[in-house]
Amino acid sequence: MNYFQLFSLPQQFSVDQTVLSTTYRELQKQYHPDKFVMSADSERLAMMQKSTEINDAYQTLKKSCLRAQYLLFLAGVDIALEQRTLQDVDFLMQQMSWREQIEAFSEDDEDEIETFSANIQQQVNDLEFTIEKQLQAETLEAAADSVRKLKFMLKLQIELDQLEEKLFD
């Protein structure tokens, strides 16, 4: 089943997170395997599978990058497991620069790290906006490239968070 249909949401990049969370809780109440402990084995298995599908759908629709990948998949472009690299030389150079900056940060750079982090978050926001527009315009290859960039940016945010934990905890 289409995840958007499962949650009664329009099939688009922008998702109302409150509606998503509320619907998730309602679906979990309805299909949670604990409610079917006394049921026949086949029904228990079916409810466990349905609950797993609900969880997978929720995690996919909750996160912008996974949601964009899913929308591309529905449109026939599957980038989930691909190993293709970006051909955007400028972005690749920017990646190297960002990684060098992260490696150079020390405990004395708390303000610089905060500014860097804010810049990366703005880049993520800009990419999400771009992806939404590309999906609306059905420029799927461009959207796929933007999702690839977003995946990198989200990994960069994780690395930055790990660095901050290491330096300041």
C-alpha cells in the first residue's frame, strides 16, 4: 500500500507532521499486535505485518530525505540503494571544504562551530525547498540529484553533532 494513502495524506513532499503523528498513533492503536494476542495465529501475523508497515511508513514520511526518496520511487526513480555519485563538481568541492572545516575545529571554536552548523542547516532547508519544487515540476532527475545532496548534508550534520559531543561533553 502507498504510504501516503495509508496515512490519508496527499502524495506530496510537504507533510503536516502533526497530522502524520496523530494518524500514526491512531493506526498503532488499531493494529498493534498486543491487541491480537488471543487471536488466531494467522490474524496475529497479519496484524504484526500491518504494524510493521505502519512503522515503516511513518519513519519514511516523517523524514524529509526518506520522503523525497519515496516520492521518487513512486514516480519510478529508485535511488535508495544506489552507489551513484554526484556529477556536480562545485558541490563535490564544497563537500571537501566542509569536511576540512569540521576536521579543523577544536574546543576553542565553539562560536565558529555554531555558525557552521547554522549554515549547514540553512543549506538543508534550501535543498528541501528545492526538492519540493522539483518534485512538483516533475523534474525527477534533478530532484534525485538534490536528494543525493541532501543525504550528504544530513550525514554532515550527524558528523558535526558527533564532533560537538566529543569536544564539549
